[in-house]
Amino acid sequence: MSQTNQNQTKNEIDLHLGRYEVFFKQRYTILYNINDVLIGLWFLIGSIFFYWEATKMWGTTLFVLGSAQLLIRPLIRIVHRVHFKRVQKDNSLQ
């Protein structure tokens, strides 16, 4: 009987875990937005650096950095969705 109560308590914790999932959603959204801001900065600064011959190499470097960072965008989404699916799968087993 006490195990049933513990399982019910675990279900209540499960609801709390649902809030924890929302926290993860917000965390991934923040990471996604920070990544987008950095991409914009790299391309903006890189574009400005292209006005002068002395800073063209740095501009190119920032373009490459921004392009590489564009690969991070889908990776953040994939990690978020895989983690979210894993949590749902674990909850269905209980």
C-alpha cells in the first residue's frame, strides 16, 4: 500500500517534472536566440571590416565563424527535440 502511495507521489513529482520540461524549453529557446544574435553580430562586423583592406582578413574570419555558427541552429533544435522525446518516453514507462 505504501508503494502505491509512493507511486502516486512519484506521479505528483512527474507533474513537477513537467514544469522542469518547460524550463528546458526556455533554456533551449534562450540558447537559440543568443546564437542568432551572435550570428548577426559576426556578419555585421565582418561586413564592416570588408570596407578596409587592412581588416578584410578579419572580416572573412568572422564570415566563416558566422557560417559555422549557422550549423549550431539546427543542432540546438535536434538536441531539444531528442531530449524532449526521451523525457516523454521515460514518463510513459512509469
